[in-house]
Amino acid sequence: MDLRTLAQPSSRFAGDHGEPDPVTRAAIAKAVDQPGYIRALVALCTSRLLLPIVASGDEGGSEPDPDRHAEMAAVTLTDETGTYLLAFTGIDALRAWQPDARPVPCLLDELAATVEPAGASRLLIDAAGPVPFVIEGDPLARLADGNALVELDSGEFAWIKAEEPVAH
């Protein structure tokens, strides 16, 4: 997904002040085994998340310069295991990580589709806590393709994808 498109103002999150979804946070905290991890993914599929963007580019100098400008960029983190695109469940977690980052409300599939264009291979949610959560591999690819993970009444899990409306 194109970051410029994602960062455009949108009315779909009108009235959202960045509070975390307590159900999602609780599910992430319980993701200590495979079933817990899958249930956390299910919860994340229905949550609003925050993509932090920060100014990048030529911001140097102490005097105003009309030819100098800064671009806004998604934030990645690289360590010995790879490169992660960062996202947060709430404004509190984002501010704990970096107080001056601008929050962009997103859905999980939008974030997943932004991972590769941002130069990352994983999505790291709540890097500064309360509980960090990583999505990678097949689940990340399915999410990036517009799928969502749901829990069925039987207790089983399934990937679903909304159909595109057909023009008549």
C-alpha cells in the first residue's frame, strides 16, 4: 500500500482519539502459545491500529529555507533478526515509544500491505509495550492480500476475504 494514500485524512476514523482496544491488548498479552497467537491475530483483524510516521529527509539547518523540505516516512526498526515496520495498538504505546511521531490510523491488512514497500519483512506491534507482537511469513502475506482471520463458532479459525463489489 502506498504510504501517501494511507496517510491522507480519512473520515472512517472520525472521533477516534487513539485509545487502545482493551480486547485486542488482552488477546496480545495471552499470545504465549499457538492458539493464543492466532486469537491475537483475530482480535487485531478487527482493530484500528496506529502507524507512526516521522519527518525524514533534509531538515538540517537553523534558518528557514523554502527549498528545503521534509518527507513523512513510516518507521522501520532493524535488528539482527530483520527489519520490522512498526505499528501500535494505542496512542499511549506510540507515545511511550516516540512522543513526536504522528499517528496514522490503519487497519491490519493495510499495515501488512505496507510492510514490503517500507523495506521490511515483519510487522512489529507495540515495540515499547505493553506486549510486543510480531506478524511475519504466511499470516503477514495473507493479511497483505486483504484477508482477515476469524474464529468460527466451532472454535476453528479461517481466513476470509471480502469480495469486491461488482459493477452493474
